[in-house]
Amino acid sequence: MRTILILAITAMTTLAHAQQIEPTVGVTGEGKVIVVPDEVTISLGVQTQGKDAAAVKSENDKAVDKVLDFLLKKNIPQNQVQTEYVSLNKNYDYNTKVYNYNASQTISVKLKDLSKYDEIMSGLVASGINSINGVNFGSSKMDTYEAEARKKAVTNAKMKAQEYAGVLGQKIGKAVQIAEQGTNTPQPQPMYKMAMSESMDSSQRTLAPGEMTISSKIQITFQLID
């Protein structure tokens, strides 16, 4: 009798649990916004070499000071200029059997007006920059574009859920779970490295910003309604 009672209770619990299971459909939505960059961050390098460590470091510091002074004269705000890397290395030359020193500093400069790129770059080369380590494009309205991409992702997820439910002769109800998978903004062109030429012509256009695709993915689970 006790065994029958336990089985009856177990069956009732299982049935009640089954009745509580809500039919749902889970989908992943994606939203994309294509924009033209209006900002660029440039990673610039100043390198000097010599046989005396103090002299090499001093020469490198003076070159960097000229670069910073030029940017200041061009009204580039100080919060848009940042020192990224500073080094002083001792290297042995096996051919001459002597030690040389290499001083290097890397500076990032953010330009919020792309039309000034060529003029600024020409002046930086004249000031002492001898390498470009890379460029990184961006937008001053990134938050707005990312929000737009997320909204499109939600709309896309809802459309997919409606399509799946429609094939089954059902409808979707309210969303019961939302999980963001992140927002991605790949660069419109790959990072590049190049040596600067002292004969750089400021009248030439050397920057092609292209377009950026800002994408967002989101997982949403909807109720299924008969």
C-alpha cells in the first residue's frame, strides 16, 4: 500500500512538473549598421640609435618633444595624445664588436577631423617621426550606432521566431529570456606598418577610411502560443 502511495505521489509530481514546462522557441538575432569613420587614431614611433646610452636617450626625448610641440601648435588637445611605449635597449653588433643603444618611444594621436590627416602627418614627419605602427578608425557616434545595431538584432530575432512558429501553425508570445552576445566593430582596412619617407608630400591624399560595419548579436527565447 505504501509503495502504491509513493508511486501515485511521484506520478502526480511528474505530471504537475510537465504542465509547468512552457513551450518556447530560442533564436539568435543579428543587427548591422554600416557607417563611414570620422575619427582615426594613429600610432607613431620615434627611434634613435647611438653608442652612448645617455646621448641616445636625450636625442630621442628631444625628438619627441618636437613632435608634442608640433601637435600643440596644431591645436590637438592633450587628451588626444598619449605616450604608449618607451624603451632603451642595448644591442651587440657582432660585425663591429661593439654595443649600440636604441631608444624608442611610441605615441598615439587621435584625430577627430580626418581632413587634417595628411597635413598633420606631413608635419609630424618633419618634426621627427620616423615610423607609423598602425591606424585605428572609429566614430564619434559609436554609442548611437551600437544601440541601433542592438535594436536591429532584436527585430531580427523576433522575425526569425515568427517564421519558425508560423511554419508550425503557432504564434510567439512575450520574450522570456534575453542574452546579449556582444557588439563587434571590425576595422574597415587592416592595420599596417610602414617606414615614413622624408619626402612625404602633404598635398597627396594618403588616407582611405572606407566603411565600418558595426554588428550586434543577441539570443532571445519567446513563448510559443497555439
